[in-house]
Amino acid sequence: MKAHKLGQKRHKKALKRKNKKYTGPKYSHLEQMVMLEPLLARAGIELFAEQKKEFRLQETTNAGKNESKTSFV
């Protein structure tokens, strides 16, 4: 009987492995790169240098347009 129970246990375990659902990666490739970017920047590797330059240009060109006249006193 003990051998039979052990066999059932092995069989159930094998079925769990076989029928396991794939949930996909926890983070997308882009999210992983964004998380690693500060560490790589410290090492001198710039991943998003081009995008940062473009973003800075957009910030400076839109600086005067988005000013609000509302004051909270």
C-alpha cells in the first residue's frame, strides 16, 4: 500500500507539471530595461540617451506654453 501511495504522489506531481498554465513573464522587456537603466547609467552605459535628448528638447520648447496664471495663496 505504501508503494501505491508513493506512486500516486509521483503521478499527481507529474500531472501538475504537465498541466501547469503559462502565465508569461512578470515584466515586459521594456520594463526590465527601464528598471536596469539606472544601474547601467552608473556604469557609464547609456541606454536611452537619444530619447532623453529628444525629451529635453520638447521640454524646453514647450516651457512657455504651459505656464498657468492661477495662483494658490
